[in-house]
Amino acid sequence: MKIAVVIPSKNGLHHMKECLPTVLAAAKKSTVPVSVTVVVGDSTDGSMQEAPVLFPQVKFLENPKHGASSARNLGVSDSQGEWLCFLDNDVFVDEDFFNTAQKYLRPDVFCVACAGYCAYPKKAGAWEQLDGVKLLGWKKGFPRFTHNIYNEFLPEMVEYPSWGVQGAYFFCQRSYFDLLGGFDENLDPYMLEETDLVYRGLKRGWKVIYAPDTKPRHKCGGTINSKKNKFTQFLSKRNRTWFVWKNVHDTSLCLAHWLRFILSFSPRLWKECLKEYAVFYQAALHEKSARKKTDLELLEESNKFEQFAKKNADLQLQLDTKAQLDFLQGRLLCYSYKYSSGWKIALHMLGASVSSLKFHRSVSGTSSQPIKICMELEGGLGDLMFGLNYVCAFYKKFAPLSPMTVDIAFHNLNMLNVFLPPFVHKVILPKEIKNCSYDLVINVIRCPVVKGAKTYVFPKLLRTYISKLLNFEKEHKGLLLLTPYKDTITNNVFSSSVKRWHQADMVEELNLTENFLFPVSVKNEEEILGKFGLISKKFITINREGGLAGQSDTTKLWPLKYYRKLIADLKETAPQYQIIEVGCGKGERLGNADKNLAGKTSLEEIKVILKHALLHIDSEGGLVHLRHALKGGASCVFYGPTSPQVYGYSENISLCSNVCPIYCECYSRTWQKKCLRGKRICMESITPQYALDKIIEAKLL
């Protein structure tokens, strides 16, 4: 077997410099001979002068005619090979392209459609699929070949049919090609020439199959820029009309077409098409006599395959649609709150509409493999503690039902690896989720939100759980999807009845409790305590920072002067205890602690220190939740914008003055920097003496 590659080119030297080397590399690696012919026509960019010098192993021909059909026909006539591979000059292929395709190049196959992808990955690193199994449709008087079933949605089959190909990359058996007389040069300069070729073969009963693993990459309109080129748009209308006149013979379809053609009210289209009517009428007579299948039979075959494929993909499509709608609704609420100008809202919604396409084809999986799950966690250290607790509860409940792998996506992999449960398969960044094929993706910041699922591979109990999450999300989607303001559900919707640790189990399936399920291990305790001179010493840790991220000042922080006064009072009341300042080292230091370790410890070291402290003093934040997860003992916690009823633990001393009627967390984008009432009365009303009295009352000293 020999493969002859034919590439038409017009002013495409810059494309060839990029793409042709990949074709030559694949040809060199191929286990069968591959020749490459480039047919240049109407070029003014020096293609015929420069390209042969750059690529001496390629045969270059000059097309005396004008168009893609004539160029491809010329290339075929001047090449040898049982199989023809038609590529555009702006297509990349990988080194195994021809070797991968060989298993599809069988004697009983007419054409092989490739699984085309966009030439460049998205920002998240995902390759967007452009062409899959092409379905045949009929709409407004014309056939449609633009609807695809992509790899993610394909059912398990030995062989996939296709009712069309993408002209930028497909294979055709030469014997069939010659029987059809090649491409119809009446369709020059371009548009629908490959569709015409394949459709004529389909009506003769020849087989067109889809190769899902070939994966060439296309620059998408790099040559003709069809979305903006008015001439291309006109050619599309003209050639579609000629296509119908030549290839469509069923009476009902022809009547629908002529009605649409007449009602188009386009004198230019009428004139251009009708002057060639006699040519296409004669061609139609030949095609009608050669057909073995009718147009309606092909439409029915395509529809049956689509319905069969949808049985495996329906739920995914519904989830994708839901995700897109919910995302757009959430963006609209956010922008309506953020902007007062209608045009700004509209502009941002336009961008959000483009972004919503990322939900398309987001997950995939097969029932023959372990269920692949990704838990996307958000937030800081405290949120990570709650998220890992949810992941452990989820795994404990559902892992015994079916084999599964669990990955965790988090923005800080170093932090995540310190607390990673042993059953986790791997950790990734959130932007890498699209690079993987997951059967289930759940986002966890407060209440879990299903971002994608293929429930047909799930055991019954897991399907029921996913259904409950979706129903809960539907009932509360205005709150759950409003990022970052969704945190308001914490304090102002569920605060009277729901603890922060319980928010991940609002559907009451995982039996979460205050005691975290994941083990927080500590290593080299004596060595670390010795490093900081804390062996055999009683000490109190104290922190004044806005979390492990090291914010220097937020509304969540107790006043600095109060901290200093409390430290002085503790030294006088309990001089036997050392006061150890901890944290990231950002912001102004307390100054009168016995030892300042802020910014001088690793996360592993701070775990040991927090575990062995007699008491930890802090505002509500990550270190408080970490100490609870460590089962290290009580913390004295100051609450202002956040609610002690939601965030508090039974072992802690929770201090709150209640002088402000609401907990204002996330009421505005600047809630951590600026108090809504102008003064931080919630924190300033908690006096050092009150704090000391509560500590003494707890009998911890």
C-alpha cells in the first residue's frame, strides 16, 4: 500500500513553513511509502520559488486553473498510491498520523473521516475537537453536514460510520475516487467539493468511516477565513444550491429546496446559479441513475445513529446545558451587582457567553474502567480542611460500591500535598481539569456543585447522590453559583442551623460531624520542637494575620493594640507560659511575644507547634481550623464579620460582641478591607479584659 498526500495551496507559504514539516515527519515515520504533492495556484507570495528550496522532498505543481477541486485533481493525476490523503496547507499532524490511519484504509472503505482538533490548545491546555462523526441533516431547504458527534460522546462500537468528512483532512481510496471522476471542478474555487464527493459515494452505497484517533490539528479558517469573508459566504450559498440540484433527488426535499431558493430574494444568487442549471441538470441525471440509496434513507441512517449515540450521552448533554445556563445566570447576577451601566453588563455577558463554551464536552468516561473522579477544591487553608473532609466522607461512602480513582484539583499544590489523604490518586491545578477525562467533577467550596457527570457508569447509590446534589443546586442556584458572593449563604441563609463543616453535606448523605475524617499527620515532632526551643516547655501560640495567605490587615483581625494588651495580661497572669507568635510573617508584628516565629516555619513545622500548644489565640482563619483538624485542643477565636455559630467548634472559646446585627462576610468585594459601617465596631468592642476573663473561665491556664 502507498499513500499519496495532496495539498492545495494559495498564498500559503507561511502556513507551509509551519505545517508541512509535521507532514514530512509523519511520512518519514510511516511504515508504508508516503509521497507529498503540493499544488500551488494563484499565488503571489513566492510559494513556487521558495517552497521547493525549503522542501526538496516534496513535489510542487502549479495549477493553471483556479480552485481547490482542480488543484486536488491535478495533484491526484500526478501522484501514485492506492490511497489518497487530502490535507489543507494549514493542518498539523503528529508523527504517527499515517501509521494510526492505516488500520482504517481497507479495501471495502471509500473514505476515512479524521477527528480534527483546533491547532492551538485553549488557555487551560485543552485541545478543542472540531470534527467528529459528521451527521446528515436537512434544514431550510439544504442538507447540513455541520453537526458532529465528538469522541467524548461516542458509544462503544467496533467501527463508526460518518456521513461527511472535513476537507482539510481525510483519506479516499483512489479506485473509488477515479470511478467518481474526482472532485467536481464546477464547484471551484472552493466550498463543498469534498462534501459533494463523499455524498455521491454514500448514495452509491460505499462506506465512509470515522477514525477517532487520527487527530490532525487545523488552524480553522487560516486559508479562507470563512466566518468573515463575504465572497466565501456567497460561494457557500451558491455551491449548496448546485449541490442540491446535482445530488438531491427525493421529491419532498427538492420542493422544500426550491421554495427556499425562490424566497431567498437574492438576484445575484439566482443569476449565478441559474446560468449553470443545464450543467447540473445533466449531472443530476447521471447521479440519479447511479444511486443505490435515496436521500431520505441516508437521513434516516444518520438520525438512527444520532439517537443511538444520544442514549449514552444524553445526561452529559443535559449537564453541559445546565452548567452553561447556570454559569451565565451567575455571571448576570454578579455583573448586575458590580456594574450600574447597562452596556458594561452586556459587554461582560458577551465575554461570559464565550467562556460558557468551556462546559461543552467537559467530561468523558467508559463503564469498563474505574470511575474517574476529580474534586475541585477552592479557598484557603481553612476551606481546604473542609474540602478534604468532604472528599474523605465521599470516598468512605462510595468507594466500596465501585472501583474509583479520586484526583484533587487545588490552586496550591504544595499546601495540598501536606494534607493529602492516602487514597488520592493524584493532584492537579484547576486549569488542568480539562486536560483529563473524568466521569465526575465536583466543585467544593461550600455546598458541592456538580460540574460534569456521566452517571451511567455509576452505581445506583452514587447516581442517587448526584441527583440529590443537582436538585439542591436547582433549588439554591442563585446562591451557589454567585461567585465570590456565594459565601453569603454561610452567614445569612443557613447560619441558624448549619455549621461550616456541615455545609458540604446539605443533602444529608455523608453523615459529616465536627470531627474531621482525614488524618492530619505530623512528623519529626521532637526534632521540630527542639529546633525552636520548645521541648518540655508550656507555650501559647498567637496569630494576627488574615490567614495563611498572609494578608497584612483585614476586617477579620482583632486590633493590634488589643493583642499587645492581652499578651501583657497573660504574662502577668500566667508567667510560666511562653507566648509564641506564629503566622506567615506579613504585616506588623505583635512586638511583645516571647518568641516570634511568624514567617520562620514551614507548614509541616507549624502543624507540630499548633498541636503541642496549650492554647491558640487567633481571629477566625485557617490556623484555627488546622488546629481543630490536628485535635490539638482549644483555640480562643475572635469573630467579627464571620459567624461563631457557623465557624465555631465545641472545644473553642468563641468571642463575639454582637454589637453589629449582621455578619457581613462577602457582602461586598471589599468586605475584608473596609467595614460597611466605616468602623470595625464588631472587633473593637471585644476588649482584652473580656478575652482574658473568658480564657481564665475556661480553666486552660
